[in-house]
Amino acid sequence: MQNHHSQTKQLLEKIEELIESKDYQQLKDLLNVSRSSDLAEIVEVLDEIARQILFDLLDPKEAGEVLEKIDEATRVEVVEELSSEVLGGIVQTLPPDEAADVVAVLSEDQAEEVLESIPHAESQQLELLMSYGEDTAGGIMTPKVVKVGVDDCIRDCIRAYRLADHKEHFYFVYAVESNGKLVGAIDIQTLLKFPGGTPVRKVIKDVPVIHYKADQEVIANIFRKNDLISAPVVDDNDILIGRITVDDIVDVMEEEAEEDVMKMAGTDPIEFETRSSFKAAMVRLRWLISCMVCGMTCSVIAYNFFQKQFSDPLLWASLLTFVPAIAGVGGNSGTQTSTVVVRGLATGDLAALDILNVYLRECRIAIIVAFFCSIISAIIAYVSMNMLAGTHSPYISTICLSVGLAMLMAIMFSTSIGLMLPFFFKKIGIDPAISSGPLVTTTNDVISSAVYFTISLVLLHLL
């Protein structure tokens, strides 16, 4: 059996062939039997004209499913290419939360035209969803719920469930008071187990409730810890306004993981929203230039200060030999610590939120790592110095001791920085993932080098 990649590649070749031959009827037939996920992959690699042809041939429902699955940068380009009338037809086939995401990337004029082309009730619903924060519960929820009065019975629940949108998957019927305030939920199994006349009050149960302003990362942790498949969303008055389902959370988890990885690499998820190489380069450069300026400035200052303290050129050259290793290991140890801490903070684990416990654990690990690295680095320095400088060099013992101590101090200091910065950033409302970025790594490198030269200088005066 051919793997998925080969099948998708063959489908792409067939589509390109039919577009080139202008056999649009056969192309339409092919699109009708193809999976929307495969078409989404193909749309991402087609040129503007080919994408336009595909969306002209797809029916609105299929076009909506494809638009829902393509990446952010391609979606922005596609919606700009489509007419407001076509977009209006597509938007009406999408779930409200997905439709709001599509309209949100349109220009102000185009969004207004699309909203005017769809029924007023749907237009109002989309405007309400777009008014919520993009990364909040209100921004990712769907307003479609099945609800009954708290004084109703099971029979009323079943009736409400049957009348609900058949295209949606509902896992709970929510019981509300007359003013819409959420009281509890009834799962589908309960509806099947109890007689139709059973009062709702007797079978409703409490479920985790999510405030509409809650951050999506917090929501993902709630779902993970409680093994939820769906959760109700309420406003400031505890009135039920929507629900979030596990498929929304899968997207959120992927988005949050992607965002953390990008920030730890010193870039930004906004890079995925553009296909422009220049714009992507600008996003990366703002971090890299900061690191470069910081690193080079500190290096020049350190060189100017320490070079005057070491009058022997051979000693100065020997010391410089080990700077990359000490700076590199120190910086990497700090990054390892910050990555572990960031992961704990992201998952919301209580153990990770206790800074004292985390500090004691990371200190124990750092001491073990620093001990082995300092011994090994001192041995390597001793062997290499004997090979390169010979036994006549009067500085071998001092340099080896400096390398070992500097390695130990660099690892301990970088570990402390890698531990404290994520907590600091979280405290002031900045994503802790930044603490694993190039800026912090560069800082650790510079400080490690300064510690190394300072230790060397002290030991030379003492010994």
C-alpha cells in the first residue's frame, strides 16, 4: 500500500496536469472525491492562479473545510483572492468559531462585505465572537449548545438534543435557570439511562466551567487534567454563552507548543502568518541583532579590561583557547534548566509552581553536572596544554585550575539564571518561553567568559 505522502504527491501532479490541460470538469470530479485534508496540503504549494481555480470548482462546504485546514499564511492569501460573495457562501458552511477566524483575517472592507452577504443573525454571532480575545475561551468557543431549563425533565432534554444542529457533535445537555445562568450538565449516557419523566434537577452534575476571558493555555491544562471532551463557557454573570470541545483544544495545544518552540528559538509565531521571506527575516533579526550587539559590546569591554591584566601573550592566548567551551557549556546548562522550568509552568503543575522545590531540585542536578564537567574540562585542559605548550610552560596548573573552577561556576550561575528568569517573566506577564531564547543564552555566554577570566586573574595573583 502506498503511503500517504506518495498519494498526496500523485494527487498534486494530477491536479496540476488537469489545470494545465484546462479539463475543469474532470478536475471538479477529482476534487469531489478527494479528502479536504489532502486538498489543504496541496493548496499550500499551488500558485495563486491554481488556487483560484480550485476554490472556484469546490462547493462552498468543501471549500470551507479546506480553508479551515490550511496554514495561516496561505489562508490570508486565499481569502484575499476570493470574492466577498464566494467567501460569504463558504463562511455560512463553517462552524461559528471557524467562520469567525476566517472573517478575522479579512481587510475591514472585505469583512464588512462578507458579513452583509450572510443572514443578519449569523452576522451578529460572528461579530460577537470576533469581539473576544483571539487566545481566550470566547475566541475559540462555539456558541452552539443544547440547553434546557433546570425545572425540565429528561424528555425535554432528548427533544432539545434532537432539534439541535445535526452537523454538530454535542456531548452534554446543559441545565440553566430562567435567566440563562448555568446550573449543571447532563451527559448523553444519563439521557439514555433514566425514564423520560425524571426531573433534570435529580440527574444534573457539576462540570468544570470556563470563564470567557480565560487564556487558551489555561483551558488546555483544564481539559488535560480533567480528561474533558467538552466544557461550558460562561460570562461574568455565569450565564452560559458557549462551549469548547476537545478538537478545539487539540488545535490550541499544537498552537501553544509551536509558539513556545518559536520563542525559545528566538523568533515569533507571527512568522507563520506571512510567506514573505523579508518579513520573516525581520522577525528573526530583531532578536539576533540584539544578541549580536550585546555579545560584541560585552566582548570588547571584557577584552579591553582583561587583556591589560595578562601581560604574557602566551598566557592570554592559552586562556582564550578555552573560552568557547566554558561559555558554550554554561549557556547550554542554563537553557536546559529554563526549558524544564518553562515546560512545568506551561502545564500548570503545582510542583512546577513551587519555586523553592524547583530550585532545590535544579541545584542538586547542577552540582552533579558541574562537578563532572569541571573535572573533565580540567583534565582536557591539562592534557592539551602539555601537548601544545610543553612542560616548560609555568601557567599550566593555573590555567587547568581556572578552567575547572570557571566551568563549575559558569554552570551553577547559568542554572540559577535559567531557573529564575522563567518565574520572573511569568510574574510580570511575559511568556516564560522567552527565557530560553538567544538573548538569555548570549547573556549566559558573556557572564561565563567574564567569570572564567576573573578566576584566572585571581589565581595568578594568588599562585
